[in-house]
Amino acid sequence: MAPEDPAWGPALERAVAGEGVSVVAQPIVDVAGARVAGYELLSRFEGPPRATPDLWFEAARAHGLDGALTARTVGLMREVAATRPEGTFWTLNVEPHLLLSPEVSDLLLAPARLDEMVVELTEHVGYGEDPGLARVMAAIRSLGGSIAMDDAGTGYSGLTQMLAVRPDIVKVDRSLVSGLDRDPVRRAAVRLLGDLSGQMDAWLLAEGVETLAELAELAALGVPLVQGWAVGRPGPGWPDLDPVARAALLERGTRAGLGHYVFGLVRPAELRGWPQEDGPEDLRAGEVVVDDTGRPRRVVVADPGGGTHLAPALVVSPSSPPDDVLRRAMARAEEWRHAPVVCTDARGRVMGTIAVVALVDHVLEHGAGT
């Protein structure tokens, strides 16, 4: 049935009222930890008609009900997300133009905090640098939420939009993941997206991972987060990491040892909020200064004369290769090159810091690529 078919009208009205609408969750896996770090929540429609969710939303757009249907699914997802396992984040898809719809944005911004919530924007919709959209995204972030760009590497002016949005998570499209274990060009494309994401302090998430060979190649490339049927299919409740995939990741981690990732170089760090009444002289070297959402913004560095200064936080994931992190650290302005690197988890929370001298020693001992 075509989206413009009048028969869609009654079905959409029922769905907007909440009839036959449900939510399933698909695991998002932390590669280095071989564990579920988060979940993408996906809508399902019983019908009639029997159709995939993308067709339901396409029909809703054709009938002027896309805002109402999105608001219904967002509200339901918020209720479901409240029951997710502790320590996990959750994501939901929203068409960028609908963030400007009060019926959608009011649901997203209503609560006091949005910690652990990630709003995925579909890249194939052209939204450019719309000031209204920028204000909504800033409001989401100010409440502790994050922004992801879906389908990265494909679609409408992808690179331009990525630079404009500066997403917290960049999702690699299935078209680049499929068969990358056999295609050096796809591997190079994923590596380039990883480099760009790293420069933006964003996490890279490869979606549509369907084989263990793809999973192994993504792990070798240092991609920190993956999603797809090879690691966990969508389902009701909160599905766990596929046991075969977990075994493969654990085996790889054992073979690679801690040398393959910076995780083994991370050391605890003291956190403090941005100075208000206290002046910079009260800061202690090694502290990580976080904003009111808990994300790292500065690190405190000791001066040769005994004082301190603030350096921008260079943020990396625990599964980043040490030589890549060292290269990024050395690419900073000269006065910041020896500032500690901040390691965060998939929710953007500080795990600790990595001393640049530890990176140098590690690369000298083990060589690049480990």
C-alpha cells in the first residue's frame, strides 16, 4: 500500500492513539569491554497494515501525522528506557525537522535531566545549520543528553553536516560495514571516519554488523562501539550480548592484551566543576574540570614555575590504539602537548586520565599499531 493511500488514515490515527505500538531494544556493544554499553530503542507497529516502521513513518509524513506519531513513540520510549539496566545509555531516532515541532521537543526536554539519552539525527535529511535546530540540540546537551549522527558516510551533504553538528556519537552506515573485512577501501573509509570522530571527541559506532569477521575487523580498527545482528538482535526487554560474539571479543582481547588499547594506561583522576567562587589558583594539577553535565572540558596542568593552567581536554575511548592517541596528543598546541589525555566511557563520563609519558613509553616498548 502506497504511503499516500487513504487507507493509511485510520491506521495512523490508531497508532497515534497508542494502539498496536510497541518498543524493542537492540544492544550497543562496548568492544573493549565485551559488554552491552547501551540500547537503541526501535518502534514496532502491529497493524493492519503489516508494514515496516519506515513505511509507517513515511505514510505519517504523507498524511501530516509524522509529528504526532513521533511524539507517541518518543513518549513510549521514555517510559521503557526508565527500566533499562543500570549503567547503560539509550538512543532513539528523530527526524531533525521534527525537533522543531513542539509536540516532539516538549517530550524530549520536559524532564530536568536527559543523562544517558542519545538523540540520533538521520543524516540523509538535509538540515544544514538551522538556528532553531541548533537551539534544540544545545538544550538537549545542556540537560545532559547527547547527539548522534545516523548513517554517517552516506546521504545528504554528510561531511558538511557532521562538521556543523559536531555529534557526540557518529554511527557508521551499514553500507560501509558490510564486507569491510574483505574490502580495504571500506576499511580506509571507516578509519577516516574514526580519525574525524576522534578530532571532534566523538565516539564511533558501527551499525549493521552481521558477521564475526566484520566484528573482528572493526575491533582491529579500534572502533569502540558496534551494533548489529552479530552481537545482538532487537527484541523485547533488554537483550544481552550474543554469547558467541562475547567469546570472540574476549578471545581477541586476551590475544591482544592491554597493549592493543589505551585502557590499561588509564589512571584515576580527580574531578571538579568549573571554577566559580574558587579561582584558578585553587586548581590542582591532574584534575579534570567537568561541565554541569559531567563531561570533561579542561585538564589542569602544572606550570614549570609551580602554578597551574587549564588545557582543553583531549577525549578518547578506552579502545583507542595507543599510537593513535599519542599522535593526537602531539598534534595539539605546543603548550598543551603534555597535558593528560582524558578517557571516557560510552556515556561520556570520565574513567580517568592517561599521562603522555606513559603513551610514549608504551609505543617505544611495543611499537606502533599495538
